[in-house]
Amino acid sequence: MIDGLRNALKLPDLRRKLLYTILLLVIFRLASNIPVPGVNRAVLQDMLSSGEGVSQLFNLLDLLSGGAIANFSVLAAGVYPYVTASIVLQLLLPIFPKFEQMIKEDGEAGQRKMNQWTFYLTVPLAMLQAFGQIRGITYASGGQEILPNFGFGPGQVLPTITILITMTAGTMFAVWLGELITEQGIGNGLSLIIFGGIVSRVPQNLGQIWATDHIVGVLIFLVITTLTMLFIIYVQEGERRIKVQYGKRVRGMKVYGGGSTYIPLKVNTAGMIPLIFAQSILLFPAVLAQFFVGSSSQGIRDFAGVLMNFFSGSNPWYAPLYFLTVVGFTYFYTDVMVQQQNLPEMLQKQGGFIPGVRPGQKTRDYINNLYRRITLAGALFLGLIAVLPYIVGMFMRTNVMLVTSSGLLIVVGTVVDTMRQMEAQLLMRHYEGFLQ
């Protein structure tokens, strides 16, 4: 791997891509330290350091945003509105077959149109997330105003609109940086943006663990992090291979086709999507409750507070509910992905067949049954990854991890994907790859 990296740095165009990617990540990290105008940093720090109730939720979001919430940066919402928009559109396409067919028939033009729709949906989602974050932090801080001029009272409308537009622009700026990395750098830009935010908090988290549990706590968390990474790699790379036979075709005096290959069915086809989607669904009641915490009715305020506390992660029933939601969405999203791939039709067009299985509906049923069986392992794996911080918190005095287990899943997936792209670049130039 070290030799591969050394060879990559020797190639001018690949070295330029690497340096360009690093430069854009540095720009993102610098921008994440620019606070929203007028923010009360003292109130924000008091809320995040309390470690109770809703503050645990914002500490998690702060970890995934790379400290952008602790600074209440213009990038506090990160790229998650864009990720949510892309997931929503991807899940809605099968419901509207005409749109799905239009995108498939138009090819690259259809994909560009899909990207435009994603950007359009990102803007209102970013505004809603910014509004919800401000309201939620105000509630978590006991009613102290993190932004004194935020609201819709006399003299507050213009500052409020300015703040929401600023935070939405921050999200779109982060998405733009990710697109630049994807087009002109190395790796998936959005994944690298999230990756940079996650790993940037590791030194600070390490210091907090040292202050609470000293050297024993640090060693325990290092062991837990290493074992979790090995477990993630093992499951992520796991696959079930289906043998496929291709028939021979005779054209004139020549014979085409023949031979056999295999279709790799991933144990975790859904990747990180079920975790993100489950978190979005479980956060939705808390987001709605944020709009009612300032109600004039005591009963409504109390009910909104109960909802926010339950869905903040501090309630003991939240972890089992989170686990079941992740498992359910893993099956749901995997089924959607399998239907979009349409493997039986693709095999039939290419003249391939699974030995012992008839083409058409029998092949479809065979592949679907295999997917449902192997998805059980992937669903339980993602569920365990989701609730691992809660399990560790039962045995440790600190609720801080070096990197959350869901964050580790992003980190490992991003690193492996980036290394594979670098390997492909090296192999095109006749260098030996460094991923076995």
C-alpha cells in the first residue's frame, strides 16, 4: 500500500488530483469554523457540555459535522440535506414509473435532470434543518437564545431570513466542494466531505476519554474501534456468488459467447443508507416537536418536550427502536435496489442463465430469495453498528467514542472506495495495485 501511494505521488496527473482533493478538504475545514453572525457561543457550549437529554443528539450531529455545530458554523447542516434529498428521490422513483422510465431512456441527460431535482429539493430541506437546529438548541439550553434576533417578531424577520439563507448557502457550498472533488479529484466528494468532518474530531474525543477514563479508557476505546473496523470490513466485503452460464452463439463460421462467470450479491447491499434513513425517520417527530416547544399551552409544551427527549437518544427504549428501524429499512432499501437492478432481464438479454434455474420469473424468484436470506446478516450487522455506542455506554463512564460506529462505517467505506479508485488509476498506467 505504501509503495502504491509512493507510485501515485510520482505520477503528475494523479499527484495533482490528490493535492486538489486535499486542498478542497482544507477549504471545507476552514469554512466549518466560520460562525453564523450573532451566535451566542457561551449558551451553545453550556448546552453541549451538559450531556443530558437533547444535548446528546446535538453532540452526535456535532461529531458527524466535524465540530460545525459546536461553532454553529455556516456549515452546521453539512451535506446531509443533499443526502436526504437524494435518498428521498431514489425511493420515490419506483412509485412513479413514468419518471423512472424517462430517466433511463434519456441516459446521461436523464441523470443530469435527476441531479437538478436533487439540488432543488436540497434547498428547502436545508432551510428546514437550519430552522430545526436553532429551535432545538434553544429548547435544549433551557430557553436561552442561541441567536437573540432569531424569530418572527418585530424586527426579527430580516435577521431570521438572513441566517436561514446563510446556513442554506453553507450547505450548497459544501455540496459544491464535494462535486468538485468527484469531478477533478480522487474519490467520492460527498463521502470525503463527511469523512473529513468525522476524523477531525478524533483528537478532541481522545482528550475527553483520557480526562474521564485515563489510559485504561483510551486503550479500551482503541481496541473497540479496531475490532469494529475489522468487523465492518469483513461484512462489507462479504458476498454470495451466483454462477452464471452463457450460451454459445454461431454467426457464420464464428462462435461467440460461451463460458461462465458469477454475479456477486453483497451481504450489505444497502451500505450506509438505512442508518441515515432510520435516523431521519426517528428524528422527524423531534423536528416537528421543535415547532411547538414555545407554545402558549402548557400541555402542548410538555408533550413536545417528551417527544424531543424520547427521540434524542437518552430514553432507554430508543436503542431497541433504532435497531428495529435500521433492520426494517435495510430490507426495504435492499428490495428497492434489487428491483432497480433487474438482474433477470439483464441476464436474459445477454444470453446468460443460472444453471438449474429457468429464465424469467423463476430466476427472479431465485435471486430475490437469495437476497432476502443474505440480507438478514447485513440487516443485523447494520442494527448492531447503530446501537453499539449505547452498548458501550452501559460499561463506560464516558459517552464519548473516538468515532461513532456509524461514523466508522462511513470512514471505512470512504477509505476503501478511494483506494480502489487510486488502484484503478495506477493499473491503467501499468503499475501494480495495492488492494488485494
